Amino acid sequence: MDTITVRRVYDDPGPDDGTRVLVDRLWPRGVSKERAAVDVWLKEVAPSGELRTWYHKEASRYEEFDARYRRELEQGPAAEALDRLLALARGGRIALVTSVKNIEASHLPTLVDLVERGQSGRS
């Protein structure tokens, strides 16, 4: 699926971003709503604070983080937010927008994988 890109909120929007979706639980520090150019904020699709804290204490836990995050996306508000994200992707191009510095070691690869496969966490 060539309808998804990942952008840092601190960078300028890309010309082909489509719908820009902020996928962080907290609003990025020091970024105005105008500067972020976000169309939708799906904070519930981001990892829980507990999971994020657990992972940041030991970055070598990525595989376990990924598995736990996928489980979080299977129920409640997280699953509903993921379903909404999938619906947005089916409707056209989307850009997942984040403030994380190291995208490869964050929740973004998991979201990209699920969106590219068109899978909700409940599948």
C-alpha cells in the first residue's frame, strides 16, 4: 500500500501527505496547531503511558514492546482508534505524524505494518 508516509511534526508537511494524523498520546511540545498541520489527532492509537515508560527504561525490549503494543490495540479505545486510522487509509493517502526522534524504534513501525496490511488489532 503506497498510501502511507511517516513524518516528524517538526518537519514541514509533504506535498503528498494527504490526511495528516498525529499518532502521539501527548501534543508535541512547542508546536502550534497551525505549524503541525494535523487533520486528525488519534491519541488513543499511541501506546499507553505505562507501556511507553516500561519500554523507555530499556530500549533493547523492542520486540516485547511491539507484542505488548499490538495487544493494547486489540481492545477498547485503542482498537477503535486503530479502526479509524484504517478507515482513513482506505480513503486515501495518510501521513502518520509524530514527535518521536527515533521513528524506527517507536510505535510507528507497528502502526505502519498494521495499516499496510489493513488489519485492525481485533483481526
